[in-house]
Amino acid sequence: MSASANPRVSHDDVTVRDPLIRIRGLRTALNGKTIFEGVDLDIPRGRITAIMGPSGTGKTTLMRHITGQLAPDAGEIVVDGANVARIGRDALFGLREKIGYLFQNSALLTDYSVFENVAFPLRQHLKLPEELLRNIVLTKLQAVGLRGAANLMPSELSGGMMRRVALARAIVRDPMLIIYDEPFVGLDPIALNQILKLIRTLNQTLGITSILVAHELAAVRRIADSIYLLAGGKIAAHGAPDELARGETPWTRQFFSGEADGPVPFHYPAPDYAVQLGLAGAAP
């Protein structure tokens, strides 16, 4: 057999052919409003994929579909080989246990110490010897640079430190996937750089697949392998961050340049202005 008949398969090829998440023909309407209209996308294993788009375009709804919190009206959502909309309750809960979620507001338990916040998922789902639990928690806090803050309360932490504690909690069970919900909001430049470094380091060292829901293109460009731009119920653009930043379509030009006018209207759909004010037909 010739060499050409048995080509070498690279890790990148396998990643592309066997994505962790595969979505096809996703259609969703909520309260009479179309959110998705035939969305197709793949989230490669071991990569960082950013989901971006104007407010109200369904980024959070997409995450709810992936985690099985919301069933679509049509389409297929396959996560690690399981069709999320069709698996049973126990299988769905088992799948969710493999997913870490970093909330925008960190969502720390205010009456628990840093240590107990990170330990919480372990205490809830596993029965571990206290010494083993302690070692796991301290290892995760070490990974985010906060082992020395284990006994502090959330009220004693800065915003950046809270985000790092939440990240330690998100990885405490060694998930296959982490979803970051607006992880850069409200961070000063130092804290932002710390979070960017952590996301990239964890992704590389642990082989975690990461989804970023974010608006900050400058930050996303530094760590994301690819971006999906959601708009108008569809994928408006998909590609490498630098490629999309060049703004070669009306959607990318408006979103990444912050233009007020473009495919995304300034005004929310409304009845005719003159009619609503009772001025239609009035004498000039």
C-alpha cells in the first residue's frame, strides 16, 4: 500500500472529525420570537471556542441547549456522543457532572469560605475521605494561585479573586468541558490578564474543551482558537479571531467595529411611530 493511500492522521484532524459538541439544524422559538433558525456548529475537543454576538441573539439560550436545560423545537445537539434532547434523566445528570460552569457573577456561596466553596461540588456528589477532599481542593486553589486564600470569605475577595475561586470550583471535578459566561466583565487589566492566562493554561494542561461567551474581542483574540458570531437566528460568521476581526461582512463590521448602524437595528421592532402617537392623518 502506498504512503498516499494510508495518510497520517494528525491530532488536529481527529479533533475536527470528532467534535465534543455537534449541533445541526437547531431551531428554537421562545414567546413567539425566533431565537435560532437552522444553526449548525461544532465545538472541537481540547480547543477554546468563543460564542459572540449582539445582546439578545441567544448565546445563553445556546448554553442551555448544550447543558440540557432547554429542549429545541427542532434539530440535534450531540455532546460527547449523546443526543442531549433524547437521553434519560440519569444520563443527562451524568453528562452535566462532566461540565464546569463559570458564572458571570462568580456565584460564590457568601456564607462559605473559599475552601468550602471549592469543596461544595465534591461534598454534594461524592463521598470522599476528608484528607483526600482537602488535597483536591488545595490542588485546585494552587492552580488558580489562591491556595493561601483558602480560609477567606467571599466578602474579603476582590472581583478578580472571586472569579478565580469560581474557576477553581468549576474544575474541581476535572470536567471535560468548561463554559465561561462573560468571564471578563468588570475585571481590571491585571485581573483580566490573570484570567486569560488561567483559561489558556488549564485548557492546555488538562485538555479541557472550553466555550467562551463573551463580547470583548481584544481578550477573545488572545486565547480563542475560533469564534462563532451569532446574529439573526443564524451563524453570521465563523473563523479564526484575526480573520473575523477584519470585518469582511456587514455583521462582522458592525459587531467588531461597534458601529451603531448595520444589520443589527438600533430600534426594537415597534408599530408605526406616527400611528402610535395618534398623529397619522393629522394636518401638517
